Amino acid sequence: MSHNFKPGDPALTLVNDRDLPAMSEVVLLSRFEKGEYIGFAFHAPTAGWFVRHAAAIDPLPFGEAELMPLRGDFAPEQQKSREVIA
């Protein structure tokens, strides 16, 4: 699922992390690709983003499916097609 995220976008975390509970508001910093090294010897299992949160000292990696955008138009296309103009 692609949300067309951009660096600086606000988002919510959808999963718990060791340092951050689910539903925490974060800011996206930079994108990483599947298989890319993130950290010392860890390959990213999926594409995602490094995020910043006030409670975390260092940026944290989250998969793209583990983040929900907090701005923009992200209503499902099916829902948009049902809207009726009066």
C-alpha cells in the first residue's frame, strides 16, 4: 500500500516498537528500500521510512505498511466513487 509519503509528512505508527507504542505521532525523515542495510547488519524486510519522535533519541525505522498518513486525501478510491454531488 503506497501513501505517497514525503519527507516531513506527519504519520501515526500502527505497530509497537521497542521504544515507541502504536498510535504515536511521528515525522518522516528518509525512505529506505527493501533489502537495504538499516543499522549495523540488518537488512530491511520491506521498504519503509526512518521516523523522528520526541521520545526517541535516534531515528526509528518503520515499514511503510506500519505507518498511517495524518494529512492529505487518503480515503479509499471505492469510497470516493460513491459520493454523490447534490
